[in-house]
Amino acid sequence: MIRYIGRRLLGVTGVLVAVAAVTFTIFYVLPSDPAAAACGKSCSADRLAAIRANMGLDQPIWRQFWDFLSGIFTGRTIGTGQYALRCDVPCLGYSYENSEAVWGLLMDRLPVSASLALGAAVLWLALGLTAGVTAALRKDTLTDRVLMVGAVGAASLPVYFTSMMLIYGLIRTADLLPYPSYVPFGSDPVDWASNLLLPWLALAILYAAMYARQSRSSMIETMAEPYIRTARAKGLPRRKVVVKHGLRAGMTPILTLFGMDLGGLLAGAVITESIFGLPGIGRLFHGALSTGDQPVILGVTLLAAAFIVVANLAVDLLYAVVDPRVRF
């Protein structure tokens, strides 16, 4: 197991370095010019050259990338002279638009995105798996057809449409919930949950529909396996056959899907956060795209890649616990 974990960690490190190289190339080497964006429209050639020197863009490309990569682990000083800025570990760059280090911006927004992602994940797993397993165990019945038609319909609805319908129905018409605004969990857990319930539902409806269809097909395939028939022939209770033998094997593909989805959402749900006005990483990313704030765009991209890679590593380790064959 230790060797297996070591191999996976080396692979994760290599993937993150590759992602850093690709994103750095896209945002700093290709035609876009961070110095021109920071300088503004009415910018003289002398001022542009000074800003490029201050941002280190006059250095060779390999030097720029090395400074960026080493800054993540050791920190670095951005600029020279009176304009020098100290960027502490882990340094993902400095946002001149926000006058703040990128890492600080991300950490300020991360609790919002994490609250949104984790709460929605609990809902969509509960709804999706319940619907999918129920449909699989009642294959070709009215219950199965109703659940799958509902899942297809829910999966077809864009998240912005679902969000607007929830706002209209539960806030403006029924006045059941407050309009979402982020309240830290430590301040008031009840307000935290009530303010995030609507965004949770908007995401959960979409993801639960996809998980219901996936879990149904996976459970139908698993319940037809020979070892399931053997368990039934031995006289094991139906509940034990389904839960202990069927779910454990049938939910393996769901585990992979869940790792990818949760890892991606931890880096921000751009549409959902924008609609509900939540100050998460997704909304920060949307604002950075609008203003051309390249250090923030690069930082969010790397953070999203890190979450997805780490989530996949966690899934692989869980596989190794469930099925020892994957260790070799």
C-alpha cells in the first residue's frame, strides 16, 4: 500500500507541474500581455516597459516559469525597488486589480465555494442514489419509468433556469426562504444552512438526475452478476444482498464520478454563485475573466486542477481499500 500511495503521489505531482506549465504558457507566453492589462488603455511605451520589468516579464520565459513555480513553495518578491511586493508561501501571483495576493483572494472565497459544494454533494448523493437504486430494484415497473423520466427531465434543465425557478417559487411567491447571502458556519449554523439551501437545491437537482441514471444502470448490471445469484441461493436476506453485496460493487463507478464532480465544484460553481450573488471562487473567476486579471485566472485554474487531482487520488486510495487488486 505504501508503494502504491508513493506512485500515486508522484503521478499527482507530475500532473500538477504539467498543468502549471500549460496554464502559465497560455496566460503569460501567448499573445495576451499581463503588463498591458495592468497598464491600462492610455499607456505610454516607457510606462509599459517599466511595468514589464517590475512584473519580471522582461526575463526569459524559463526564468519566469521557474520563479512562478518556486514561489509556490518558497514565496517570492514581485517587482523591484519601491514597487517590490512580498508574496508569501504559497505564492500564486499578485492581483493588481484587487491589490492583493492571489492566494489570499482564493482563501477568502474558498469557505463559500466549499460550503456550496459539500452541501450540494450531500443532497445530490442522497437523492440520486435513492432514486437510482429504487429504480434498479423495480426495473421496468411504473416506479422505474417515473423516476427515470423525472431524471431525464431534471438533467435537461440548465442550472440557471432551475435557479431562477427556485428563486421565483420559494422566495418571491411562497416566501419560504431568505434570498441567499453567505453566513459563516461558525457565526450561525442555522442561518448558514438556510441561506445556502436554495443554491444547494439548484445544483443537487442537476447532479442528482445524472447520478440516478448512472446508479440505476450500475446496480442493474451488478445485480445480474453470478455472485449475487449465489448469495440469493444461499438464502441471505434481500436487504443484505442488496446493501452488502450489490451496493458495494455497484457504487464503484459512482465513486469515480463523485470525485470528479466534487473536485470541480470546490473550485467554484461560476453560474450558481453568480446567480445567487455568493462571493465564492467561481464568482471571483468570472470577475477576473471580465477584467482580464490573469494572475487570478491562473490561480483559480491551478486550484481547480489541484482539487480534481487530489479528489482522484482519494478515489484511487478508496479503490485500493475496497479492491486490493488495484494496488498492483
